[in-house]
Amino acid sequence: MGILTVAARSKGLMSVLLISLLSACQGEVTSHATQTSVQTVTTSSLNLSPSYLHSQEFTGIIRATNTTGVGFELAGKIKQIAVDSGNSVKTGQLLAQLDTALLEAERAELNASVLQNSADLQLARNTLKRSIELKKQGYTSEQQLDELKGQLNSLLAAKKRLEASLSANTLRIEKSSLVAPFDGVISKRSSNLGEVINVGSPVFTLIQDNAPQAIVGVPVDIAEQFTTKQQIYLRVANKQYAAFIEGIGAEVNSITRTVPVRLSLAADSKVINGELAYLTYEKQISQPGYWVPISALTDGIRGPWNLYVLSNDATQDNHETFNIERRDIEILYTKNEMAFIQGAVQANESYIDQGLQKLVVGQRVKPVTNAATAAR
């Protein structure tokens, strides 16, 4: 009996302890449930702008003032190549030379003919001089004098012909040496040593390197805003270069429907022929709106974009927390990470600028002010 009594008492004590522990846990859960958790959000203020800059970018290409296929004016075999691709050359510098052995032989032949002609002229002059003296004494007829004068004139004409042939020969020898027509860089060599080339075949492609230009196609309405010598900035390979408008085309490209604008860059601009050039044109659009980060926008239910705005419920005494309202807005323009909007919003209203995926309309939140980033 004594053992049974002790066991019963122990069992009763354990039951009391379990009931007390359960009551304490229930109180703790109830305490936590009554505490309201308010999420914090970063906000910015809407600042009204009377207008915005609409930026457009147009693509063009860098072109040297002169890009020339340089070749001989004569056919022949290449005897010497003095430069190669990538070499810088100066005006008048020797680039290549043809074999002139045949021309040298022709010049020697012409020189011999000139010497023969000079001897024949000397003889003809002396003969005519003596015949004139004999004519005074009645020993020479008029017919003989006319024949001697005709022979002398023929020899004089032959002399001029030989002189012209010798000049042509000298000119062909000079043109057998290919020289640079302007300062530039050899971008390509098309022929090899010992190769026989035809008249006009390009041996090198020479690019002028001291006067880079850019050709950019722009719409007609924008081309009408440009003037000659107007300064514009171009972007080439992530670098900005100052350029001046040298000419505006007078014809619209039938494919791109743009007008070509030719711009000149500084001589020391580090650009390469054929690189892409980008021209940025900004136009002032007189339409009021607000700049907001794209991260502050969310898709609307029926299509329009939405902006989450903070609204204070009049029934709430706590002015540190606000309700979330959804406002329909229209995006007028975007640039980088910013959007220019208008819609059911007012100036100086606070909006949530990020973290929208964690929020729902009507939720109570506590704002943390974040200065809005101005669009550039």
C-alpha cells in the first residue's frame, strides 16, 4: 500500500508540471502573435521635371581622307619591294621598283641615234653653207639648194623626234619607281618580288593617317539641325572624340533612309580606318514628368506599369508607418537605369524605389529615405 501511494503521488506531480509547461508555451506564443512586424523599405521623392532630353545614337564608320590602291603606271616585273604592311611612309618615299633593263637598253639606242643625227646635221649645215657660196659664183642651181635645205629640215625634225623619244624613255624609267603619293600607312601588300604585273594593278593599299574622318547616317529631320563646322562628339571604341561637321549629304540613302554626314577628327585621334563611330544626338522634349529608377516599376494587372506610393491611413495614429498604394503610370522614355514617367502621381509623393518583389498592395511599411538618382 505504501509503494502504490508514492507512485500515485509521483504521477500527479508529473501531470501538474506538464500542465504548467504547456501553459507557459501557450502564453509565449500568444505574446509573439500580438507583436506586429513592420517591414522597412527604401523610398525616394517624386520631383517634377518640365522636360527631358531624348537621346538618340547613330552609327557610322571611320574613314581616312585618302585610301588608295597604289600601283605602277607601266607593266613589268617587280625588281624591288621597299616597304610592307604596317609600315609608315612619307610623301615621295620609294615603295617598289620595276626591272628597267629593257628601258636602259632603249635609252642607249636612243642616245646613239641622237649622236648620229647630230653628225648628219653638222654635215648638212656645212654642205648647205658651201652650196650657198658656190651659188654666188654660179656653180650651184636653185634645185640643189632646195634639196639641201629640205634635207637639213628633215634632220632637224628627226632630232626633235629623238629628243621626245628620249624624254619618254626617261619618264618611263622614272615611273618604274613607285613612290608614296602622301603620308600614310601601308595597310596591305598585294604583289610579291619578281611578279609580273599589269598596268594599274595595285601593289599596296595606302591609308592616309593624318586626317581621319567619320561618315555617319542620320535622319533627314536631324540632318537639318546640323550646320557646317558645328562641333559634335563621337564615341569610338569607348572613347570620346571632338569632331567637326565638314559636309552634309544632299541625297537620302535608298536603303537606310538617312543622310550621310561627314565629320573630321583631330589628326592625333587614335582611330583605325573602318572602326565604328557613334554619334549621340540629344533633343529637348517639352513634356512634364518624373525620373524614377526602373527598379521602382512593376508590371500592372491590365497592361500599364505601376509605381508603389506610400499613403498614410487617417485611421492610424502612427505616422512612422504607411500603407502601400499602387498607381498606374506611363513610361515616356528610358535611359540607362532610369525611366521618365507620368500618370496618377503627384510631385513630392514618396515611392518605393526597390525590393518590390517582397511587397503587396495595402501592406504597412516603414520608409527609409533614399535620394533619387538623377538621370543623365
